[in-house]
Amino acid sequence: MARKTWNTLTRGVDRGARATFRVLRRPAVWIPLLFVIAVGVGLAWGAWKNLCADCPSVAQIHTWEPEQTSKVFDRHGTLIAEIGTQARTLTSIESLPAHVPQAFIAVEDRRFYNHGGVDVRGLSRAVGGAVFTFSLSGAGGSTITQQLARNMFIQSIGFDRSVARKLRELQVAFELERAYTKDQILEAYMNQINLGVGVWGIHTASRHFFGKTPQELTPAEAATLAAVANNPRRYSPFLNPDRSEARRNLVLDLMARERFMTREEARRWKDTPLPEGRGEMAEEVGGYAVQMVRDQTMARWPGQVNVAGLHIHTTLDLDIQRAAERAMSAGFDRVENYPGFRHPKYAEYADRSGGLPETNSPYVQGALISLDPSTGAIRAIIGGRDINHSKFNRATQARRQAGSSFKTIVYAAAMASGIPASRIITDGPVVRRQADGSEWRPQNFDRTFEGDMTLRHAFRRSINTVAIKLADEEVGLETVAQTARRLGITTDMPRVPSIAIGAADVLMIQMAEAYSAIVNEGNRISPHLIVRVESPDGAVLWEPSYAPSRVLDADVARLTLNLLEEAGNRGTGANGMRNVGALPAEIPAAGKTGTTNDNTDVWFIGATPDLQTTVWFGMDRPARIANNATGGALAAPVFGEFMRYVYYGYGEDNGGGETAILPKPQPWPMNGLTSREVDSQTGLLASEWCPSERRYVEWYIAGTEPSEVCDESTRSRFPSRWW
């Protein structure tokens, strides 16, 4: 009975199938049906393609380059800083120990090398989970290739949880698999992923979490990074150490499951403690130098510096920069603790991240620039006290009165005019009628007058009246202004007597350039920071040249430098440089102080044979620093301390362990100059007919030596002085 029933049913089905087949064979039926199928397939294909209409093109995928920060290096090739929005340094997979990529494979995509961009089993499991929970949240299932796709093209794929986003991700993943090898995809993934705020790729993450390169990572550290990659905030060892440790240990177990290590090795690595604080290798130094580099390169390559991964090689010396910052830090403390200082102190604002006026800081500011005078290369630069409060670079942008530090240019103009340093000028009252009819009556710092004196003595003592008379009556104001311009000072220089004592506003970097020309035997070279710029693959994109120009005769420069040596070692800067700054006498050094009216600006511009250094302190809005604040008391010690660090290291009393940065230099030669023993009261050749205690050795440019002998045998022995 059952068999009969089954046969009856079968015959019914066969008759139905044959009837259906006969119907489908009719053109009137199968042609429209085929058309409907074709339309359906076309619509589906069109929907698939249209779904990713704004996805990257095949060409974009094949030519994609990751965003890289541009790297700034010092003159020895040491990384100073990175410029860009995504701190990323590319690392090749070949350079990594095997356990680093294995950690990511174990936890993110165990079948990475066996699929074509999509792991069917993983995707099926994710789809099942989504159906069961009625949610895409936590569905997972993305392979490393899919994760790379959305990290590469965030704008067109995105991170939203939707079916459409997942399908766009699949399309790009398939194309990535066709365009690149598996190792290339894995390498790009490790370089592209985000592992924290501002932390992109494993190189930056290695530095951030462990203070080492990815090539130095241990299996436990590699597992930590692989754990963080899943959710950088949730699994950060700094923010959530317990969760981070649990997931790291999971990664180690998965590595053991995949036989990347034994279970015993995984157990041992689990005992490794997590990092407790940032391990960033590059300390934050040279902020104003980096800002200068950023400004210069962005002007040349707009929009590229933040993403193109340029390698910018600079003249900066990190060791010298650190020494400068250390000396300036002590200098700021010295200023704030100076008797009579009543301005707000930096400590009151130190914790602020911003909100302060860029060019009107409430606390005292300062700047330093140190150059190699023979090349113009900037070895250290500090443009302010805290770049996080103000990016205004006072070393390059602020216009300030130079005070007595400008006298060096007046004396250089005099030496170039054939006036010897033994010329006698009277230190006495100066009265000049001004344009408004009033009288200008400048004073010396101590408000006294000393009478007749040599230019050498007047320069050493920084006598204002002698500098004014020398500029206005002997050399000429026009000659002084033109000499300043030749030396590199391009700011406005009014032809008035007060320029002789530094009343004109100048740029600090231009004063440094002028002094460097004097130290460099009259050859001026523009101060500069960039040596060359390279592409990520090492091709040189820009290599500026800096040619010297002769602006002073070499003998004039040597004689002016000799005056600076005396001013630095026996004059107004001596105590600050040699005693407070503790620079040993065996280091040849020269320099000139500068203090402006009402003690608003204090300067010291000094040099050794290796470095020319300019130091300044003042309030952004000119105001008295303190009563009796001077360049000798506040700026000269910074120079002395800075040079001591450079030539001796920091010493046991200052932390110990550090060695000298530069070898001790030899004294400056006096080649080309002649010397004579002269009388300090008359400027004439010394003789037995004048007091022996007034004798000293003077240096001369050939042809400017005195020929007359000092003879007081026939006249009063009282010195010629102003009374």
C-alpha cells in the first residue's frame, strides 16, 4: 500500500516537472524570465558597486602611502621631534623579531595567511552572533586585511556599525589582497593602527609605552601592544592596568595555541610587569627650534610637512641645547630671586596649558641663541620660557633695545676708520639738542665722569659718554649705521646720537649675526637651522647653501674681538661670567654686557672660539626688571654657566656623569696686528718720562700705531682730566 502511494506521488511529481519544463521551453516564458534574472543580477551588481561609490579607486589602493610625521634630527642624526598630526614612523616587517607580528596574528586573525581577505568561518560566527543578539555591536569577524582597509581609508569606509560599512570594507579588503602580499598587508596594518591618543603604529607605541624601538620588544611587550590595539583606551596599561594585563595574558595564551611559543614560555612572560609610566625616548627639548623648522618647511611645502614623513636634518646639537636650557633655567631663577624683583613668577602659571597672551607674558621672559661663528649654524636656541604658553620666539621675532651691547658695533666702526684703541676721549658731560628743542643729557651707569681715557678703558668700563662722542664726533652716525647694516642688522637705525648706546630696537638673532661676523674675522654668515630635507626614502629635496661675505677687514675684526675679550674678562661682564657663572679662566672667552634705560632689558653677548652666544632677559611689555638689574649680574652668569657645561660637563655637584661636549679651545690668534707699550693717560708711546704704572700693551692695525713718545718731563705731572 505504501509503495503504491509512493509511486503515485512520484508519477505526480514527474508529470508536474515535465509540465513545468514544457512551459519553460516556450520562448514566451524563458526569455522574460532570463531578462528578469539578468535585471536582478544587474541590480545586485550595481547596488554592490554603488555601495562603494566613494570608496578609493584601484589606483588609490595601489599607490596608497600612510601618513607619516616629519622627523627633525640634530646634527648628529639624533631624533629631536616629530611634526604632524599622526605620530608615526614606518617599520619594516623584516626588521622585527618574529614574536611581534605573531602576537597580532594570534589575537586578531589566526588564519591570516590562509584566506583571501575574508575569514569565512570568522565571518559566519560573527553573523550568527549578530542574528542571535539582533545587534552588530561586538559582532567582530574582521580580518587584519579588513581592519587595514578601514584604517587606511577612514573617510570613505569609516567605523560605524552597519551592514553597508561592512560591505564597503569587504570590497576594499578584496582589492588589497589583489594589490599586496600578505607580509605587505601585515606590515601596513602594524604601521597604520592607532594604539592611543596621538600614538600611531608600533614604532611610536613602542616608544610611548616602553621607551624602546619595536626591534627591542619582548614577547610580553609585543602581546601588550596587540592587546591595546583592540581598544586603546579600554586596554591601556596606564589607564586600565588590570584589563590590559588580562588581555595581554590572553594574547600570550593564543600565541601558545598557535605554537608561536610554548605554554611554559607563555606562563613565564605573564609574570612580566606592565609599564607604569610613559617610556618616550625623545625628551622635549628644543621646542622653539622645532617651531622654526616647522614654519620654514611649511612655507616651502604647504600641507605636506604633517603627512609626508620628511627627514629634516638641522644644525642643532641636542647636548648643547640641553646645556643651554639648563643654564637658562638657573638664569630665570636668578632673575626672579634678584633683590627688588616684584613681577609675577613663572611658578604661578607653570601648570597652565594655555590662555596666556602670546606676546605679553605676565612673568619674566628670556631668550638665548648660540651659533657656530665660522658657519652660522645654530647649535642651540631658546625663544622663551615655555613654548606651551607662548610660541612667540623672542630670539628671532622680538625687537628690543640692545643697550650697551650695541657699543661693540660703534667701536668696530671706529677701528675700521683707522682710530686706534689707544685714542684718548674725555668722559665728561654730553649735551645734544633734540628735534623738539629739548636737551638730551645722557649719564653713565654710575652717574660719574672720569675724564680722559683710552677707548679700550672706556669700552671695558662701558662708558656711555665716550661711546656717544666716538659715534657722533669721530666716526659719524651714518658710518655707524652702515656698519651695523653690513654686519647684518636690518632693523631701522635712526641717525641720532642715542644709537651709540643701543637706543634703537634690534632683533636678537641679528645681534648674534653681527657678533659672529666679528668673531669670524669679519666674515658674516646668516644664522640658519636647516641643513637638508630628505624624502622618507632618502632623496634630497632641499639642501640650502650659506655662503660667507666679507663685511669687516680681518684685522679690524681681530682688534674688536680683543676689546671684547678685555670687556668680558676685566670689565662689566667679568664677575658674572667668571665668578657667578664659574667659567674657568683657561677657557678663552669674550663678551659685552647690555643694560637699557630703567633696567628693562639685560643682555650678554659673548663668545668662545667655538660658539657665539647671545643671552637676554626682560618683560614682554618693557618694564623695570628690578632696581639695579644689569646684564653683568643676570645675563653674563648664564653665558658663563652654559660654557662651563659645554667644556666641562655638569660635574658632580650638578648631577654627575655627563662629560664635556666640546674640547677646550685654544686662544684666539692675533695674527696681523702689531703691539706697542703705551701710556694709558695720553695714548702715546710709553717712555721713562711718564709714570710706569700707566704703561700697558696695546694692539694696533698696521699703520695706526702712535709715533709720538709720552713726555711729561716739561709739564705738570697731574693727569689731564675733566673736572
